[in-house]
Amino acid sequence: MLKKIYNLAFLLALVAGLTACGGNKPATEEPTEPATEEPTTPVTEEPATPAAEELVAETEIMLAATGDDMSAISFEPKEFTLTPYTAVKVNFVNQSSAAGMNHNAVFIPFDQAVADEIRAAGLTAGGPAFSPSDSRIMAQTKMLNPGETDAITFETPGPGKYYVICTYPGHKAMVAVMTIAE
């Protein structure tokens, strides 16, 4: 009896599969009546972002925090370009040697107001990490002491420009621009 049930289930699955594939209709057959469905606006969705630990980097870049005093701090390179929806590994190094020149790299939308809000959230988070939590952050490194390194892997967003900022208090001058080319 059980064997008959399995055979029937297999037969039904086979028929459903053939029906879904179009059965034996010729490929050139045209519908006899025009479709009466209303046109719909296509929905474009960004690909699902896998967890960072699941990503295998397709591209790798070096990003450095430089400068030993407030007038000299910056990111190098100041601008870089990547392709959309690509797993990128960012190797971040704090090349500063002066005590207190701690830095991180936080990837956010290209919007000064958002940058200011995320810096404020970093300050609110407190030291020593000053690590903000905000849904607009695409990726971020750890806060590094002088001479330390960190590496993160994330999927780049869609085409456009994005900021890379440091959320250590007073480091508003540390800004790089990540361009995602079409």
C-alpha cells in the first residue's frame, strides 16, 4: 500500500513538472487572445546581502589612516572606485604613530547630515571604540590604535557615491569617497 502511495506521489510530481514546463506545446504557439492584465511596474530589488563571514572577496583594497596630528589626519586613498554588488575586502591600517590617533573606517551614504549623525552616535557609544550602531552603516572596521590593522569584507551597494568616515571624536576631517561605478 505504501509503495502505491509513493508511486502515485511520483506520478503526480512528474505530471506537475511537465505541465509547468509547458507540456508538449510547440515553442512558437501564440496566445489566441490578447492578455487583459493591467501593466505592472517592475520591482527592482538589490541582491540579498550574505553575512560578512560567508563572503569571498572578489576585490581587495588597502585603506590607511595617516597623520600624527589633527591637522594631518586623513584616509589614503581619499577616493577609490569599485563595482556594484561585489564582495570587497578592505585591509585597513592605522599608520599614525602618535598616541591617541585612533581611527576606524565607517562606510555610509554620501550625505553630510547622515555623516554628522553617525559621528554623534559614535560619540554617544563612548570610548574606547566609539563604534556607532546605525542601520545606514554598510560596513565598519574596529577602532584601531596606532600601528594596528583590521580587515573587513562586505558587499558593495548599488551605483553611486558613499562616504568613508572616522567616528573617533574630533576626526570630522577624515573622509574618503567610495564611488560605485555602473
